[in-house]
Amino acid sequence: MNILEKDLEEIIFTTDNEKLRDRGLSILGKKYRQLRIGNYGVADIVTVVREGRILHITVYELKKDKAGISAFLQCLRYAKGIREYVNYRNFSGFVEIRMVLIGREIDTVSDYIFLDDFMENIINYSYSYNFEGISFNYESGYKLTESGFKNKLS
């Protein structure tokens, strides 16, 4: 069963965060949808949690099909815009920005999939939608099926 990107956005935005967690999507904070970030563009969903002088901001980039390097770069642009906005507003605390990509599948063919091993602020989820509703699966830990390490490295 396929759904459109706007339907995925609607489900995530209107569903209670606890119910989303029950369905596999870890999400915290106040949600904003179609958030204009100056000339950097419009983010699908952004969440914000403030803990004293710390802002935890998460940018969600949604794809109805495959999420990969293009979606990551788009999300990175929004994250940069948010960082610039926070600096423009002279926020004196600490800002943590995470990027979450959600697609029906995650691009495992390109080298994109190795980014999350080295950049802890990138999180990937795949989703499935059927008669029982939507569910999310955290995607990580990808490696080559054949590493080529038959002998010791020299």
C-alpha cells in the first residue's frame, strides 16, 4: 500500500508523539510542519525541545519512496538554515540539531548508508503502511555483505 509524502507528513504531524513511539518512530518535542527557514527552504517537519539553555532541534525529511543522499543534502540545507537563524537571534545557549530521514526504504545501494556510522546526528527510518496502519523501522548498522578481508591487512 503506497501513501503520498503529504499523507506521511499528516500522519506524523497529527499523531501523538507517544503513539508514534509505539509504532517505532522516536520523536520528542513540539512539532512544526512545512516550516519556512528563510531562503534555505521549507522543512517537512521540525521538532523543538528546550531544556534550560539547550535547544534540541530535529529536522525530518520525508520521502514517499527512497530516502538517500539527495534527501540528506536537502535536510542538511534546512539544518544549516536553522543554525543560521539561531545565530541571527543571538541565542546564547547550546543548540543540538539532528536530521531524520524517513522513506519507504533507505538507499542501501549508494554510499549514503555509511554516513550514520560517522555522523551521529543522522537517523534513518523506513516505514510501512498497511491495513493495520503505519509502522517505522530504525535503520542502521549497514556494511558490505562481502568485505574482502580474507587475509590480514598488510
